[in-house]
Amino acid sequence: MGRWASFGILVTALLLPGSGCSRDGAGVKKFRMGMMPKITGIAYFNACEKGAREAADELGIDLHYDGPAKDDIAEQIRMLDQWITEDYDCIAVAPNDPAKIGPVLKRARDRGIAVLTFDADANDNRQYFINQVTYDDIARALVDTMAEEIGAEGEVGVLTSTLQAPNQSEWSRRMKEYQPQKYPKMKLLPEIPSQESSKIGIDKAKDMIQSNPNLKGIIGLTSIAFPAAAEAVEQQNKVGQIHVVGLSTPNEMKKYVKSGTVKTVILWKPVDLGYLTVQVADLVRKGQMKGEGTVSAGRLGAIQVHHGYEVILGPPLKFTSANIDEYDF
Amino acid sequence: LLNRAEFLVPVLMVAVMLVINPRLGNPVVWERISRNWAGVGLLALAITPIVITGGFDLSIGSVVAFAAVVNGFLWRDLGFPLGIALVGSIVAGLAAGIVNGTLVLAGISPLVVTLATLAVFRGLAYGLSGPQPVDDFPQSLATWWEGAFLGLPVPVCLFLLGWIIIYVLVHHTWMGRMIFAIGDNVQAARFAGVPVRTLTFGLYVLSGLMAGVVGLTRVCEFRSARPGEGESEVLELQAVACVVLGGVRITGGAGQVGGTVLGTITLAALLEGMARIPARWRPLITGAFLVAAAIVYEALVRLRTRWEPGAGRD
């Protein structure tokens, strides 16, 4: 029995490089930060991690970046509960559900941990939300680009993740407000959920194409939904007749931009989003964060803060066949 | 003596985790862990008597989701009062147990039956739930779940209740003795006049019922009826892991309810103690511990049969 116990200790010890208290050379306790994406193992959040590590190295922060393997709120809550019992100084999370994440964030704050959200917001119990682009800017960029491609006229379908997803529902709502004012001859169809699965997304997009013979375009609201919509358009031989616009990473979309199915990909730089999140954590630690105005965030320079909690990365970026090869994320 | 030696395995594993992650020694940490693990513990308890008879119930995770969704369906889509919807969860679990029990009685292997119903009840949960799961149960449910009863967290009280029921059933009733007899040798039990069919059926129904209760608690905890409930943590496998870590023989005939409880605590300590290990590596470590436990238990069984032939059916 002892032999197996020591085997267990060995295995666990090998995989526990960060256990115990991390102290730097001077014996001062390092600032420990836990950062949790909605889901791990996808290009978008890997890019966030890259930027977060860059900032953590610059600032001497001990960063632990981890999250659930599925975009599941229950898993996030369980993992955060574990993190709270570890002595983290700051936790940043991209919640899968803005309401359900509330109680666990409150438990963290009650224990004196600084709490941030990034990429997607929580309804309350966070000090700052690091937002990529304002909801309005994204909604307008999507509708404007689609209008430009289809001549501001015709039916446009929307493929989203789930109907509860905070970002996607905010963008949809604002698109539906903006489009009738600016492009009255366009018509946005109700959003269809793809459950963040490529397979379901492709099927749903095909349904959309077949059941709406006058469809002129599809807007894909996530890095899964957008390529799924493009794939469906190719498989149904509708390239040129149905335009696809949306939010995704350049790497996910290069294939479709090169084949001509997609003309414009809209996004921000997730690397910078991760970088900014860790920079904000550092500003909070130093007591230099403010609720309104601009703060200085490392290589990103001056960054806007609004409404007492919302930190804005900047305007959206557009990737086309002219510039998409310059980006690798 | 060897009877007790089995309990050394989980105790030792918890000790290992305490050394690796000393924060597990803090009782405050365990308040949260016990809340988060009571559901898994109840499912492990539910399948313990089935495993002792040599059977299996892999469907419990799906039944949890099914029961949760039935709750939401009754409450939102059919407009029943919340109290009735909550009872509906338990009835749904009971019905699932009846389906499992009936199919097992029809002579199909329990592994195959519950593997199939694992898919069936998950499918029913997704189908019944529609595109928009019920997500707005009143806050009072979560408040109740987060509360305490007699100074103990509510989830822990439920777990203790389940423990007492299963413990008395397995170790202190004539049915318990028959459960072991079935696991030891079905034919012999049948000849001895044990009502094998009735008892087997009853155990699957009980397991479904308990899964229904866990489904109800998930509704309270997350204030939503999620068809994917338990999918990402693979609830049914966690429950089986608790049972195995607790020294219940997976081929039937031997095991103790207290073992399952210890096994649950062990798995909880294992998974909660790995907070600093990237989530993608955790299944590997959990697997390694499971294999280690299985090897030790197998060795113990062999030792015992060598020392005292005919023993091992406690």
C-alpha cells in the first residue's frame, strides 16, 4: 500500500509546480492573479492568455490562467470556489452567465480578493469590467459592414451562441435597434443559437438558408458561429448570393476570406484584451485605478474608463483579404 | 482487521492531499466543498446497493438533468405552482428508475440498459427543455440551498439523510443481507428464496428517486433547469469513482456504505486539492488515483481469501 501511496504523491507532486507559497528572491510575496476564460482550448482565449502572460511578465505577477473545458457556468463556479480558498490577490473571469456568477464573485470579494471581469461582464460584484469594444460599436460595425456588402436591402439571418450569452444578446439587441433607423430596407431575422458547436452551427445555418429563399446575408456572432455560417454557405453553393459577416479570429477565418466567401471579419485583438486585464489588475493593486477618465496601461498607452467600472480596449478592427495575413491569432 | 484495512486507502489518499495542499486542512474550505459535493455523494450512495448486487446504474447523471428539466417544464410551460413542480422532479426520477428496473428485469445487462437510458434521459432533457432553458426560478430556492439546518449546511443535511437511509437498508435489514447474497451468487440466492427480481427492481427505483432529488437540488442551486446538468463534470462517473475509491467491489458481493462516504470525501479532496493544477490535467491524476485504489483493493481481497477462506462478503 505504501508503494502506491508514494506513487500517488510522486504523480501529484510532479504536476504541482505552483503549489505552496510563491515568493520571489527578496522574500516578498508575489501578487497572485487567477484568470478564467469562458472555455479553454480555443484560439480566442489562447490569444487572451498570451497577452495576459506578457503583462504578467512585465509586472512581475504570478498568473494562473485556467478555465472549464466546456462553456459551462457550473464548472466556472466550482473552479472559482477552489480559487477563493487559495490565496489569490486578484481574480479575473469571463463569465458564462452574468447573473449566476454573482454569488461566487461576492464570496471572493468578501475574502478581500480583487474581482475583475473581462471579455464578458457580470451583473454585479465586480470592481472593473475590461470590455473589448463597446456593445454599440460592435453592433454598428456588423450592421454597417453587412449593409455595405448587400446594398442595404434584404433579409439577414443571425447565428449566435446561446440566447443567454451576455455579449451576444447585447449585440443582437443593439443591432435590432440600429438597423431600422439606418437601413430601413434591411430586415434582421430572429437569432438562431448554435450552442458554440461547429456542427450544430453549420446545420442551423443550412436550415436558415433553405427556409429563407430571399436570404441575402448571415451575421455570425461568435468565433464558432461565423465560420459555421461561412461553411454552410459554401456547402449550399450560395457564395456571392449570401454574404457572411461576423466576429471571429483571423486564423479561424483565413480560409473563407481566401476563398471569397467572406469579405470582412470584425474583431478586436484578444491578445490586447488579456494584456489589458492584467494591467488593470496591477493598477487596482497600486490603487491607481479610477472610475472615469483615462489610465495608462503599459504598451497600450491611454485607455478609457467609463461609468465607474467599464474599461474599454478600443474601436473594433476589420480584417480583409488585404490585411488578414498580418495577424496570427 | 482486514475489514478495517480497506478504510485505510481513502484515509491515506486524503492524507496525501492534505500534505500536498495544506489548505484542505482548513474547516472553512470544507464548508464549501461539502456544499458542492453533497449531490455527488447522494448519487454514489444511490448506486452503492446496486453495485453490491453486481448491477450498475450509469444513467443517474442524465436522470438528474431530466428531473431538473421536468421541474422547469411543469413550472414554466404548464404553469403548475413551484411546490408541485419540485415534487414533479422526484416523480420524474422515480419514473426513470422504474424504466431502468423494468428493463433490467427483462434480462438485459444493467450496464447496457443504463448506458442506453443515459442517452435517453439526456435526450429527453434536451428535448423537453426547448431552445431556452428555464433560467429564472425564484431566489428563495438558492437562499434555501445556501442556508443551514441545525447548524449544518442544507446540502450536508440531505446527504446525511441519504447516508442513514442507505446505511440502514444495506447493513441493518434483511434486505441488506439479500443484497449481498445476490451479489455473491445470484443462482444460490434464488434457490435460497431471495426475491431477487423484486429487490433488484426496488434498488433501481430507489436510485432513480435519489437522482431525482439531486436534480431538484440542482434547480435550487443554480436557479435554472439546465438540460446539460452534470455533463461537464460527468456526474455518473464521479459517482462510480466514489464507490470504487470507497472499496465497494465493482463486481458485487462486497462493500460498505461507510466506504462510499469515505470515497466521496476522497474524490472531493482529490479534485478540490488540485486547484493549482490546470483543469486539463486533472482527469489524468484522478484516473491514476482510481487505478491505485483498485489495485490496493484487489490485493486486499486476495490477501483475505488466502487468510480466511470464505470471507470477504461482510
